[in-house]
Amino acid sequence: MQTKIPVVNEDQEGILSQVKCFALDMDGTIYLGERWIEGAAAFLERIEASGRSYVFVTNNSSKNAAVYVEKLKRMGLSVGEEKIVTSGQATIYYLKRHFPEKRVFLLGNELLREEFLQSGIALEEDSPDVVVTAFDTSLDYRKMCKVCDFVRAGLPYLATHPDYNCPTEDGFIPDAGAIHAFINASAFRYPDRVIGKPNADIIEYLTTRVDEERSRIAMVGDRLYTDIAAGRNHGLQSVLVLSGEASLEDAKNAEIKPHLIFSSVREMIPFLV
């Protein structure tokens, strides 16, 4: 594993020339709230103009794919749901493979509940077989008491993703990782398995959606412990952008270093030839 960070806004080894598909984080990488990060729209255009492809890969499970499509449309980008990969989708994929026909207590927004139900997952409020926690922005004390009871009782406990904070236009708000900490403080357990970045399960799901060798997929994101670790640990290229959570100082101190660092996706455009 490399000990030094790469030079910012440079690709001295020509890594990007070998990339065929960009797996792009959303919050903090492409936009903040409803605002494009400067140059992001032009970056997406350049990817396609250069004969490459992209998908959006987000740990944010507070929304389903249809909502992301609608949000991007409001921002001026028309894409289909095939371009959206979420930790919620990857969790559904995992449940179907490892807990088929099991009843699930889902700590999540109504939008995620709808996606689970449409995918054939049986949701159960009172006598579940499995607990799944997500980024639930409709969280209340009643829900927290209930999920802690189920976790304390020893049920299998999955989580969509590990992020502690979600970036917004006004700063950061508590994300799924903060919810895990609350549950652990009461029920003395962290999730048995976390599906989203940086873990293997979402990358496995990604490869069912993207027909490229892993070495030709670049994970691009603003978080070292999710986006960059996901790329590094699972055979993808990893590109850190400094437009969201992580700073250059964070990158210098991180155990897992990115292959490349750019100030934002805008600075990647000249390398997509």
C-alpha cells in the first residue's frame, strides 16, 4: 500500500486513460443539496463524449432510485434508473441472496420502504426475522426504542451503509453511522454486516450492473473511509475529490490512500481524452 499521496490534479501514471466506467458518489462529489458542484455537469458530458460511461453510486439510503432520477432531472440532467446504484438496492440484493423469504424490520424512510416492498421484501413491524437500518430522516424516539429492542434480542442486524455524516449545502447532518452509535449505546451491538461502501457487498452488486473489469472502473468520491476504501480494497481505481467531506490533510493522514486526488471532478476533465 502506498504511503504517499498523489500530486493533486495530476495523473502521472495515466490511470484515467484506462478507465471505462466511472462509479460516482453523489453527495459532496457531484452536488451539494440541489446545487451542482462547479464543473460536474461538464464532467459528465465529457465522460460520455470520450466513449466512457458512468453510474452514480451512493450510500445515501434515505431516497430510492426514482427520487434520485427526479432530483437530477430538476437539476437539468436526464438519466434513467439504470444509472443509479444505491446502498438500499445493494441491501435488497443481499437480503434476497442470504435471507430469502425472511421478514424484515426496516428502519428507513417511506421511500426506501416502498423500494423494499416493490422488490418483494416482506416488511414486518412486530415479529421480524431480520433488522435492517438505513439513513432514516423520519426517525423518532418510538422507532429507536423498537429497533433497539430487536437488536438487543439478538436478531440478525444489517445496515445499508456506515457514513457518520451526510454533507449538505449548510454543512453536515447525522447519517446512518450516527444511528448505529445510538443503537450500540442502548443495545450493545453494532451491525453484523454493513452493505454499502467501503464493503464488498455493494461492489459485488455494482459489478452486476456494470459490465467492465474492476480495474477499469474508477470509484470517485469525497470520503476516504467509504469511497476510497471501496476502490482500494476491491480492485477498483480510487479517485478522491476535495469538494466534500475529506480534506487534503485527511488524505495525508489516512491509512488507505487514493490512487488520484483532484480538487473536484472539474479538474479531471482534461484527462478524459
